[in-house]
Amino acid sequence: MKTAWVRLALVCVAAMVAAIAVGGGTAGNGQRNGLAKFDAVPGPGRVTYGENIAYRAAFTNSGTSTFQKVTFRMRYPYIEKGTQPYQQANAPIEDTCPTTPTTVTLSNGYKEWACTFGSLTPGTPPAEQLVVSVVWQVPTPPDPSVNCPTGPGNQPGCLVSNGRWTVNEGLNDQADPNDAFPPGGADVRAVMLAAGTQSQEPKEAGGYELPNNCTDPLGQGSLRTKQVVSLDNRVSTTICLPSFDPSLLDPGIAATIVESDSSAGSWAQHPYLGTSTVCIAALGVNCAAEGNYTPFPFTLALPVKYVFRISSDALKPKDKIEQVYHAQLGAQPQALPQCPSTNQNGCYTAINEVKQGKNKFWVIEAQAPGNGLWGW
């Protein structure tokens, strides 16, 4: 799985964090300098159509003068594909702005979201003085069955937003680069992953999950890969999150699913079926390579529910699925006991083969207090 994550990170490096230290000129007797950050959640910049994506911005006054009218501004995320005008997201569904945010319609017709903080005295980098998160629903392009991996010039990711912090006269002069951090703003790009039964994307999913308390793991769940399984799509993964307490700065959590066809290894009963790796990151943390992020601390009392669908045609003759294996981050996978159980690694509730028309597949229902690697 680490190979898959390295590949994604390399492809999507432009969609990760933009951190810029910028000198902005003088104000009175002081020097205007600022450290600005702007990134997309979940990472590495891959999100499923119709799911949520969050953008997290932070700012520190690293100069010697007090800033006035500090404002964070970001373009409504838009799909940079085809011809203009590009399709934009609707208004944010949630934000952590401490004041009432506003929307400005720019001269080119696109929209910009703005959150005003007021004055800001000099800080001490790298400590973040101001942080704001904005949650948007990812727009669905005209053809939702195809990934949108690139924009003009083959730039990685066709979902784009531009974010910048402005200070002092920036409130009334949006085009002035002398009071913007960074000048012109920073573009954050994300690959959009197709969804649905006709999707050409069978192995990945990503989204920013709000505390909605999923109750139907056998349905859409909170996040899922393509649920129709076949020889070409051997495994489908659905995760169903219980409700959780958000923070003042982070209203939701990043979640991703990456399935692999690579052999699971000797620990699995059917290693040729591959694996599924799930990331459910802690508040304020982005998903990353397995073992390189902090997971959200779910519990045995409030576990994550999982449903795996595996095509019967993918199994070797006379093979059956009788076990599910799970390892929380960095550990060796172990066979799970049947629920109810106090096993800290989780348990399974059902393993059954079902038939829908001509299609036969196995349905594995499990639950665990964490995420990580799964096999069968």
C-alpha cells in the first residue's frame, strides 16, 4: 500500500500544502511579513464527486507591525476542464469563520468567499495565529463516470481553488499584491474521482466527513469505492462512521480508501484478492501514507462499520471466504473474532455469499475502533 500512496503523493503534490513567507512592504515604522498556509482536506488531493472537501488556511504575522482588516479569501472551488465559464461549487456548507463571511462576485463572474478577522499583532512563527476551515460539496461534472485528473497543461487535478490572506487596505483593493499573502494567492488543486455504479474509478475514494452518524453500512455509508464488483473490480469497500465531536477549527475529518490488487501476503487466507487500506484521520490531520498520520480515536463502543463486497468470480475454484483480517496502522494483520468481542482490533458480524441476478459476491460486515489495512 505504501507504493500506492507514494504514487498518489507524487501525482498530487501540487494539491497539498501551500506555505509561503512573504514580505509585503512597510506599514508605519514596521515591516509587513506574513506566513500563510492553504491546503485541501483530504489529501493527497483526491476527492470523490459529490463528497465534501475542506480547505484549511492559517496565517501568522511574522513582521513587526500590527495588521488591520486581516481577511482570508478563497475562490469558490471550480472544475478547470473544457471551456469557460468553469463550473463552480455552490456556497460552503460549513465554515469556522469567527465572523459572518461574505461572498464577492469578481469582475470575471466567478465568486470569492471572504472571512474577516480584524487586527493581528505580531506573532511567533511557526505558531499559527489564525486558522479557518471551509467545507464545500464537490461539484459533479457533466460525465460523472470519468475521473478528472488533470486541468489545462496537464496540471495534476482539475478541481481548483485560490486562497490568500489580505491585510490593511486589502479590504478595499483586492488586486493589490503588496498587501496579499502570497501575492496573487496560492492555487490548490485536487483530482476528482468518479463515483456510482458506472464509474471508471474502482479503487479509490476520498471525502471530508462531517459528524452525521451513518446508520446504513450496507447502503451508501459515509464513503465507498465502486460497489458493483466483478472480475475487473474484485473488491468494494464501504465505511460507515459513527457520530463524533468536531472541534472549533475542524468541523469534520478526512477519510480515504485505496484498494490494491497486489498480493496481501502470507497472513491472508486469500492473498490474491489484494487489500483495502482505509485512512480516517484525526481532527486537523490530513491523510497520508499508511503509518504516517494520526488516526481518529474511535472506540469499541462507537466503532467504524465496514462492508466489503468481493466478487465470487475472483475466487479460485472451491475457495470460500471464512475470515477477515485487519491491522490498525503499522501492526501485523490478524484474523478478527466474531462479534460481540472486546478485541481491540475489531470483529466481524457476518460473512455471507449472496446472489443478485447473475452476479454472485461475498458480503463481509465488520467493525473496528480504527482504520488501517484489511484483507481476506
